[in-house]
Amino acid sequence: MGVPGVIDKALDRSVVLGYGRTGLSVRRRLPDWPPGPERMDGATVLVTGAGSGIGLATAAGCARLGASVRVLGRTPERAEEAAALTRERLADADGAGDVRPVVCDVSSLASLREFTEGFLAREERLDVLVNNAGVMPDERQFSPDGVELTFATHVLAPWFLIDALSPLLRRAAPSRVLDVTSGGQYGTSLPEHDPESTRDAYGPKKFYARTKRAQVVITQMWADRLREDGVHVHAVHPGWADTKGVRNWLPVFRVLTRPVIRTPEEGADTVVWLASAPEAVRVSGRLWHDRRVRPATYALGAGPDGPAAREELWAHVAALAGGAAEARATAPAPPEPHRPPRPDHG
């Protein structure tokens, strides 16, 4: 492994040092720190959750490298604001790509369908899809389709976007899908026969972690399905970053980690790097943190999920999304879920 590898592994296993600013600072000084990121001229990038934090930093980072970036917001106003904020960060950048606002409520299947149909009609290719949008409501909430909201945002929406936009990703091959996850996924498992955790009492951090675990599993399964098409699908753990979500949803955590918490730009470092690095298209289905592949599970954590649980999750999400023909043909029939009544949004 060598001394740099030993140092890197020690930082990773310490969690506090590895996930905070200290880990990134030390790793950047190691002799095997990967170079880059590289220029992205001619590439088209779509970033969800681009209005602040890691999403905004990712959009600006890719545009600074010359990519043409689509920043996705839930409403026209939020999308325009995200585009304006991204452009502000590029005021001093030479050779920056253009930034365009696009609109979609990723928690709504109707909005996803409308958006992806328009995107397919307008765009010629998609080189990088970054699934970054996230939520952590204080109470159990549901999407307009009656799907638990964190599941709809972290699991169903990325699945749908990958599925629907796969023609553009294939056209741009070798292309990349980057799903932004969380270290909280290490401590939980997929709920048995209950993908949306309908039988469990709601807890914001618990449901967030569970859906991020499901997101990592879906990432791996998409990687298997798209490998022959030149579409490389990865999960990225940004470490502990000082984002709007952390400030709003985890104020105590932010106070406790304030001495070591990363800036959004530091949290987005590996996302931007993977968007252009050749390492990202040499493998697929990996979990990355600080420009290195990391284990998706640890022995001291929840451990790996079994094949049956993984296939059950895939089948459930494919059924919710309507599914591609290939997904419906290969996935087993899902068990009848215990579902809450669809919420009344009238």
C-alpha cells in the first residue's frame, strides 16, 4: 500500500479527520493525489439541486472548465437564481462554458416526465448527469404521487433521470452519472420488504440515511446495466460540507463539526474531478471520496445488503417510475407494498 495509502486509509477510518477539512488538506499533499480536473470543453452537464451548496459549487466548477451546464431548479424563479449565482462565480474565469436554467420538481413524476421529454428534444448529448438534489423534512411528507418524500427525491428521481436520459448519455459515451450520497448510508441497511419505510416511525436523519443507502445500491445496479453502453455510474461522498441543507436540517451537527467542516467547494471537489477525470470511465459502480474509491460498506457498519433486498428495491422503484422495457423484463415482480393513502393536495 505504501505510506501515502496508509495515511489515506487511517484518515478514512477515523471518520472525523477523513470527512472533515483535515482529510482533504492532508490528502492533497500526498504524492499520489490525482491530478486534474481536466478541461471539459464541448461537454454538456446537468446538475440537480444546483441552487446552493455542493450543487452550485459543482455547476460553477464544471462551467469553469468549459462545460455547458444546465442548472436545475424546482421552479423557474429558483432555476434562474441558480443560473445567476453560477454565472457570478465565473465572472473572473477565462474560457468558461455557458450556464442555462432548466426547471423540474424532481419529487414529481409528472414534472420529471415533462422535463425529460423536453430535454431529449432540445439536447444532442449529455456527458455528465449529477444527481445532487436532497431533502430532509422534519416530519414524514409525501410527493405529489404519494411516495415518501426523501425516497422520491434521493432514489426515485435519480432512477428516473438516468432511465429517461440514457439515450443522451449513450450518445455521449463514455459518459458519467454521479450520485451525491452521504456517509450516513454506512450505518443502515435496506428495509426488508418495505423500501419506503412505511412501517417505521419517521426520523429525519434515519430516513435520509436509508434513502442514501438505497441510492448507492441503485447506483451500483445502474452501473451493471449501462456498462456495455459506455455510461459510467458512480456514487460520491463529499465529506462533511457546510451546505444550506446542513445549516437548516442539522444545526447541532454543524456546530459540533464547525472546526473541521468543509466549504461547499471542498465538498464538490471529487464531484467536479470525476466529471472530467479519465479514472471515472475506467471503472463503474464505485463509491468515491476525496478522489479515491472507497468501500460501499464497512464491517463495523451495517454490512452489505443481500441480492433479494437489492432486486426488491430495483423492482419497486422501476414500478413507481413506470420502468423501461429492459427494467420490467429483468426485475422480479415487487411484493404488494403497504402504502399510505395518496395525500390530498387540493
